[in-house]
Amino acid sequence: MYKKLESYCLRKKGAVSTYPFGPSAQVFKVGGKMFALLVEENGMPAISLKCDPVIAENLREQNKAIRPGYHLNKQHWNTVTVDGSIPQSELYAMMDHSYELVLKGMTKAARSAIEDRLV
């Protein structure tokens, strides 16, 4: 599943993969801003994603695999343990939401430069 998550992140327009925190934490950025952090915990992937604070709290209440972002702003980030309890489509929707929030926070010029890319 790790490779599927990695591949999904990299399919986002303008997405790049970096390792600023060492070889065990893969960070996905768009326009220089992080939208996902992928690690392996106890043999399972865990992905940290940006999230609207109200939605973040609701997600945490609904699923114990979702917790406040580990080493991140707990109001705006969730860490999701990918243990099979969350359907892949919902996980991808959370990843999309994170990417879109990061794009939305950029200047119009930066956002246009990314959105106008062919790939």
C-alpha cells in the first residue's frame, strides 16, 4: 500500500518527493509546500495530511486510525494509519483535500503556474 500512496501523491500536478527529515520520512510537496508525509510505522504505512480543522476533528472521532498530526500542527494535520480500516477511496479523498488546501493557500500566480502545467 505504501507504493500506491506514493504513486497517488506523485500523480498530483506539480508534486515532488523529498526527504528533509531523513530517509524514513517521505515528504510530498507542491509549490514548495508540504501536502503529505509518508512513513512506515510498525510495518504499516502512516500518512500525515493537511485538513480543514472541523473536518479533521470529525474524522478523528469517526475512526481510531486517524489521530492528530504527529509532530505537526494538530489543528490542521491528521496522521492516518493505513491499516485497512479506511476504504482506499476515502483515503484518496483525504489526500486530494490536503493537496487542494495547500494549493488554495498559495498566491494566485503560484497556483496558476502549477495548474497550467501539462503534467
